[in-house]
Amino acid sequence: MIAFKNYKKSCIVTDIDKHACSYQGQISVLENYRVMIEIMNVPREVCIQIRELENAVLCLSVDNRKVTARRFLFREMKGKPTDEDFRSCYFDVTVEVFDVCWGEESCANDIEEFLFDSFSCSVTEGTELIGLTPYEEIDSLKLYSTEMDLDIKAEVKELHSASGFSCYAVHDVIRKNSEIRFGIKSQIQYQAKEKIGIDAIKENLYNMILFLELLSGELITTTQVVLFKDDKKFDYLGNCNFPKDNLTVFNKNNFDSRSFLRESLFKVSDFEIFLDEAVNKFALLVKSKKLAFDSYKQVLLDDDVGISTTNKFLKVMQMIEGMERNDVSEEEQKRFDEQKEAILSKLDSQEDKAFIKKHCTNNGDNFIKCIQKITKKSIMSLSGLSNNEFRECHTHTLLSNIKNDRDVYTHASHTQTPILSIDEIYWIVVCYKVFFRVEVLLELGIDISLIRKRFSHDRYFVGSYNNLFNLKIKQEENFETGEYDRIMRGFD
């Protein structure tokens, strides 16, 4: 995607919805990787046709490459008087295009042909998030010796899943004059069992990025996506999320190094033994708890741009309720309806009956029940508390205050006032974002000991957790967090 930064080039529009043509144009990639195409000197009737099209294919020729776009949105139409009556006969039309592919040839002539065999992608800090190191040892190399033979023990590391995803890491040693730099090249790939459409690819990309965002606790962006079809490859733009160069890290000039943060990131390699099971569980979880994950992504975006407001607090509350509120089962709903009918049959007043019918509904768990569930499960897991020890934490007042402020900011109440301080709201956002991750990671099968180890390296959470609940994470005897962290620690 870096190749398309500030991209703006002249082009020839060769096809519009299966109709061959030859219009001069200009293709531009905006800062958030949205793609705009200006088509010049277009007759009025063609402008009308373009304006009415929605799900169609647009083909261009630019720099000896073919660009194919699926779907476009009419943005602007400008014309100049071209006859004695000052009427415009020709116009410049600007459209926003989606699912754009650059290749040696067009990838499709119509919507039905927009099918591919596989894709590969790179993501921000993919090396750390994949968590595979090709190096067997680095620290033992005596790099200060000018007479040494450079013998680096390394091999390609791979991780495959039956669902079609695979990750790999390969060593990359760069020599420049007397300087030697160690690096890792990483890639994530998806191979379909049969050809799949672009919508299925986008869904897989969305779930993959969301999975990595859950592991890191930060916004993740694809830095490159390549689609493959019949041994031909196409650069792809269309998975428009927010551009990001790297994960948030400590400044090297400060008292902490980036190596401190690295161990707090969960990695795909943490799931190596049960990756297929985790991927399948995650897909089902996202499908059933979509509101919770949408809210989680919004919180990550606020984190990335440095926003901390009551709106962010409300997004965290949405995240909690979306995760914890269970659907009412048919059997439970049936029992409720029967009991409601029994009560109605005993009433004589029509007003009372109307009141019961209108206000007596079964919505499942209320908000306070939801926040109680996630709080109890997370605290008991992270601090290793028993039921009795958890009851001694006296979280009731805090949870009541959270509910109070949630209602105030949601309903703009004139009768209630906020109770929580700005600092408490910040700690709540930090803690419950982690609690959400803890619950999902446990659901996916990550061992609680590894969860405790990794979050022990997250200083913002450790401090907020202590300030809010006066608790600490239970320490494990073995404090290592895996091969990647052990070998790569200190190499930033």
C-alpha cells in the first residue's frame, strides 16, 4: 500500500459496465486509500448512465497496467458550455471506486468474474503479531569480532491452519558497509479450496485484522494486499481501514525500551497447537457478538488518535453489554409468556392490562448483570481469586457508580449527576478493554497463565487495575512469554 501513497496518474477508461470506450481520465488514491477516478469529456447520456450504475465493473489502462474496479459511487459532475445556447454537452465525471485491482491484465469483465484463488497480505507489525522467529540464536554471535565468520542459524518458520490461513517468517540480514542489520520478513496468506468472491475475501480480511487487534489491543492496518487468480497477481485496494505505520511503542529516549512492550502482545504463535479451533470459535463469536466487536474497534480508533471522552466510556459500556447479554432462549421466553398471560387473566382493569402488555417484556440480562459477569470472571482469572475472595473486593459500589454514569451520559438525565471522576473513567476504559480481551482469549483457549504473564507487562493496565480495584495480577513462577520474545528481545 505504500506504493499507492500520494498516487495520482493519468489513465484511459476502457470499459464501463461491459461497454467498451476510450475516455481520458485521472486516477487518485487519497490519504485513507480511497480511490477516486475522474473521467473527462463524457457525453450527457453516458453521465446519466454512470450516475444510475451501482454494482458494475470499471476498467482502466494506466502505465502499461490494467486497473479493474468493482462498484463505484457517483461523486461529482462538472461541465462547460459547449454550444450557442450555453448548454453543456460534455462533462467531467468523478466517481469513487471500490475493490480496485492493479495487474498486468484485467481481473474481470463483469461482476460474476470477480473471483480469486487466494490472497496474501502484510499488516502493521506483522512480525511481532505472528510471533515466529526464523533465528535460532543471535545473542551468542560475537558481532564485535572483525575476523569472525558470520554463521547465522536460521530457517523459514511457518504456521498453517486447515481453515486456509498460513503465516510465515523468513530471516532478512542487511549488510551496508561495516553495518549489519537483522530483520524478519513476514506474510499472512489465505488459500481457498475453490474460487471465492471479493466479498468473502473482505470478510476474511476483516476477521483476520480483528483477531490481530484483539491480540495487540491496538488498531491494525493491512499494509499490502495481493490477490491471486490463475497464477496472476493483482495489487488490491478496497479494504479501507485507517492507515497506521506501526504499533504504539515507548520512545527509546525515555526510561523504557520497546522490548518492554513487546512481551505484552499476544501472538498468533500462542495458538500454534489449537489454531484451527481458535479461528473457528472466533468467527462464530464475532458473528454472534458483532455489536461488542464493533464497539471494541471504535475504542481502538479513539486510542489511536488519543481521544479520551465520556463517549469512549459509553463505547466501552456498549462493548460490555454486547458481549455479556445473552439471547433469551425459546424455552425461557415461553415460560415468561405463559406467566404474563396468567397475570393478565387475573386483571379486570383494561388500563392495567394495557400497562402490563406495554411495559412487561423479557429483555434478558440487564446492564448491571452484564458488568457484574465480566468483572467477576476477569478479576478471578487475572488475580486468581476464589468466590469468597472476590466478594471481599467490594466492587458493588464501583459497578453502581458505573451504571449511574452510563445512564447519565446515555439519557442526558436532569435528575442524576455523574459520580465518577475523569481519572476513574480513564481507569475503567483501560481495565474493561482488557477484561473484554481476557474473556475472548479464554474463550479461544489461551491458558490463563500466559494471559497473566502478558498483561503483567502492560503497565497502563497494571496501574489502572490497581487504582480501580486495589488488586494485582497473580505472578507466575516462569515469567517467559515464548520463543520469539526470548530470542528477539532487545532487537528493535
